[in-house]
Amino acid sequence: MKNLNTPWKRTLSFFLAVVMVLTPVLTGGIIAAGEPTGKNQIVSNGEWQTTADGKVQHAKTIEQTGENTFEITLTAKTKEDVQTQVVSKDAAVVLVLDASNSMSSTDMANAKTAAKNFVAEFVKEAGDGLRYVAVVEFGSNGKTTLYWTDANGNLTAVNNGIDAVQNGFAYRSGNGACNTTGTHTHEEAVYENFMEWTDGYLGDGYLGGHYQCTYEGCDYTAQNDKQAKKHNHQTGTTINTYTGPHGGERTTDGGGTNIEAGLRLANNLLSETLVSAIGNKYVVMMTDGVPTYHVDGQPSDVNFISGSRGGGNEAEHDDYHDIYCTQTRNVGNNHVRHGDNLPKQIKDKGAKLYTVSYKSSDINGKTVNGQSIDAWLSSFATQSIAAGDDIFSGLQSIAQIIVNQAQAWILTDPMGDYIDFGANASVARVTNATAADSDAVRKFNTDTDTLIWDLKNDISRTGPVGGWYTYTMTYSVTLDTKAEGFTAETAYAANKTTSLTYMLTVNGQLQPTLYSTNLKVPTVKGYLGSLSFAKLGENSVSLDGTAFTLTSGSWSKTVTLSGGETQVSFTGIPSGHSFTLTETVAAGYDQSQAASYTFDVVYGEVKNSTVPANGVENKLLQKNFTVEHWFETGYNTGAYEQNLTSYPDEGGVIKYGETKLAAPYVKTVEGFAYDASVAGSVTEIAFDSASLTLKLYYRANQP
């Protein structure tokens, strides 16, 4: 756009008459150039508001920076440390489920159904995001029933992994045992037997027939077939494929409560490359008892971890020392206060650890680390849910927390009618197709004209001051007065409903409810200008069909005269823009003489106009014509010739719609009297005649 504060001049020369009429009506002369008088276009501004719970304050304010241009500032304040609720597009969760003997068949069925409901909620709004799930069961030992599987598209496989959890689960133990679930391969040795029967002496004594190994360098012998068959040599390796646990002996779990084994498997699974880069990771562990088994050492297996008996029916120190412990354990002469602290290792991998205690009231006075089971779980979990008898609500609460975290602390700010989002280079542009793939903290969806601000990941926050964290964002917008339907001085909302979602913590525990609050939206107005002027023709020739087109960028408007009109009027000219006025002349008028004009509309008034002071008049098209004089060479000769010396051809101009006449007359030339009553003389022509020549013949009179 042209700088509306800078006047310019153009010199135009026209033989015209103009009357310029404006709204408000101005008469006579070009509008004086100069600094436009600014007008306040803000009808109402935003204001600070506090949510009913008193936990969030917000405001949306607007400042005018020029005609139709504004800056909007969004401010949100909260006492919540929302950056601890950071989430990513992809997510991964390990479900660690109690399969101890205290879980009855009904309890197991309920736990599995609740786990399936959890997964369904987990993937419900995933879009094209990854939703990896692994399932671990623990009794006296720990076992992975499902390795990392994307539940978004493979829900059946995940549900099958949940259904595989059971009391007294089977596993492989002993030499060659492998507890890897699913299809997998091993590189294994290939052995061959080289024993052959032979007769004859062996050494100093005669053995008669015996078996001799023919493998190069081997002198093994055997006197019977069974020994010979057991003598093999490795000759290479091969890749064998298995569909589940194999080798060793099938063993049944004892049904203890080895929480450490379950958490160790979860911790090891989180280290897998498949999920290590995912920012949104969770471990959800459910138990109905206190730990009574533990793990010796720090095994790194992701499929199976064997346990060691501890208290059996109650928690002994070793059963919880490596999970969470505040007591001192003597190891030789050393006093060890803390063990591996598995919850910390899980959290150090970027995961949140949620625990659910099921029927904890049934654990009659049993303690862990000198605490009740609920208090102990709360000591190390990101959040612990005491589910009572309702395992469904316990897991559902965690599912809601996980899912809602992705939607919390998002400010959604759609542009209002006639409001265009500005350049705002620091804001990423996305579409419906690409929005989910963008991890930009501030992005603008061009398909929906909506600004999306992720406060959780915005590192520009300040505070806390007085306990309040403050988030601020400013962006520019433009009021589009060119848009169809725009009306002058109507209050338009700068934005449609602007909302902020949020979650709250109570006593340090994140609650599952997702709240939403709306910001008060400012309103603005704009202006339209009007232009009217007289259009005059020449010689009263009709102006019908004369068209004037007003343009500014892609905006245009045309007025065409008809019915003998001579007044051109434009209304609804968008204010805050520069315009060019061009003319298409009516039939018979000279288009080459039609000029173009420029002007600005500033706060509803026409400024810096190049329209001439006295009007717009067109010139008719015109053509040149010729008058030729032809004289009879003598009396009654019938022959004619031009006397160009004495009577040269005459010329003139004929205009559109005119007729030219050459009246007969008599001349005397060199003694001869002439008249113009000769047939064939052309004494009349019109603008549209085929020939523009008046040809006059003069007859010689009798002397």
C-alpha cells in the first residue's frame, strides 16, 4: 500500500468540465494533500479476567498502529507450573499389571477390561501420531506379554497382549530358556556328528569293533552307539526363527508380588531405541498388594526378570529397597540408604510414573517402608490413584490425565470476520493437513484462520512473581475493509471465541479434568468512502456505455452510465487504501484521450486526488475530409480537370455524428462562368461515409 501520509501531485491537461462531490460533500478543487487525521477504530477493548477457581488470569488487549492495522496482545497468568505437563505428538506407555495370587479371577477380568478401556482412550484422538503400548505382568517374577506395539492401528494386538496377563503365568527357565514374546530369531550353533564304526586295534590293546571320530584333529573313540551319538562338533551357525518363548523348561509363576520386577522391565523397555526419542512416555502400574518379592542385581532384559522371595506375605526391606526406601541397610560395613531408586530412573528417561492401588483397604495394616501402600506409592509416583474397589475409575482417571495433558494449556484464537492475520514471521504457518506434524509452539492454521499457542512448551514465560507465571504473545492483524459485506462503523470482533484450556493440581496431584475459559475479545470498526462526479460529452452525443472502474489490488468496482445519465457515483469505497480510476469511453468517443486518476481514502475521506478540478469530458472521434474542385475544360466539352494552382483542394475535420455540406455556387474563371449543378458532384458527407471527399464539378457556361 502507498504511504497514505505522503501527498503526491500529477499534472494533467484536459479540456474538460468536472464537478467533484464527496461524502461528506466537497465542492470544487482537488482535495488538499496533507497529513490525514487519525481516528480511533477501537470500539471496545479486552480486560483482565480471573477464572472461577482463581487459578488462571487472562486478558486480550488491542492497540491501533495505523488505519485498519492493530496489534493484539494475549496474556495468561497461572500458578500452575505448566511446563511439567509437556507432551508430544507421539506417546508410549508401559502397562504394568499385578498378576499375583491375591488378584481373583474377577479382579483379573476387571483389571484387563480397565486396561483395554485405558488403551482405547489413549489412542482415541491420536490422529496419525504413534501410540506405542507395552504390557508387563508381575507375580513372583516379571514378564513382558507384549513388546512395544503401535496401538494406533493395531488395537487388537494390544488387547491380545492384555488378555495374556494371568495368575500363575508360564515362563521358560533353565538352560537355553528364552522368554521373548512374539516372532524373533536367534543365531545358533550348528553341530554335526563325525563318528564312524571301525574294526581293528586301538592303541596297545585290541578293542575289536568301535566308533572313531573322523573330525580332523579329533581322536575320540567310543565303544557303544549312545556315546558315539553324543559326540558332536560345531561346524557353523544358523538363524532360527521362533514365535514366542522357547527352550529350557516350562515353569509356572508362584504368584507373589514383585513390583520391582515389573518396574525394572518397564524401565528397560523405555531404553529401547523404538521409543527412546518419544517425548511423551508413561508407566502405569497397578497393584493390589505390598511388594513381597524382589530382584537380585540389575538385569537389563526386556522380556523376563526372575524374582527372589522376600517377605512372602508382607514387605521386607529387600522387597522395596530398590524402588523407594528411606531406611538404612547394612551391607558388610557399609550403610546403604537408597537402592537403585527405579522410579527416578524411569523419570530420568522423560517418563511419568502413575500408580493405581486396587482394594488397598483390604491390605490389613501391612506397611511398606513404614508407610501404608497408598502413602508409599505416592512417595515416588508422579501421581498415585487410590482406586478402592473401582479399578475402572482409577485407570480412567490416569487415561484422562494423559489424554487431557495433550489438550491442556492450549490457547485457540480464530480470527474474526474481516480480520486478516498479519505477517508475524515468528509464527509458523500450517494447514489442516500439516498441523498435527508441527511441533511449533506458536502456529497459524491457514485453513481455519486460527492461531494456536502451546503455553506448555513456550520457554518465553516469566516468573513466578508472587507465585504467578506469566505468558505473553503479541501479533498483528489487519481489518479488511475490502471484504465483501463489510459495512462502515460497525463493531467487528477482532476474533471469534478465544479459549484457553487448562488442568489443575490439588495437593501436588494433577487432576484429570480439562477446563476451558474464554477471553474477552476486543472489537474494532472501519470506514468507507464515496466519490461522485459529473461526466460530460461533446456536442450532446450520448454518454451511455461510458464505464469507470475503480481498482485497488484485487478489489474493483465498475459504474456504467445508461439512460442519459451524466453523473458517476461510487459508494462503499474501502478506506485505508489507494485507488486507480480508469475510464472506458462510450461509442463515438476517443479512448486515447481517456485518462486514469488516482486517490486515497483515509478514514473515509478522499485524499491526494489527481482528478482535475473542472470535470471529466470526452472528445468525440474525428476524421479528416477533403474538398476537391473540378472545372470543365471548355464549353460543353464534358471533360473536367483540377486547377490546383488557383483552386487547391481544401481540407477539414468531421466529428462523430456530424455531416459536412458544400453548397453549390457559381464561379467565373478566366472568362468562363461555372456552376456546380453538374451530376456526380458530392456535396454532402457524414462521419461514417465510405468516402470522406466532397467532390464539386463546375460546368463552363456559354461565352
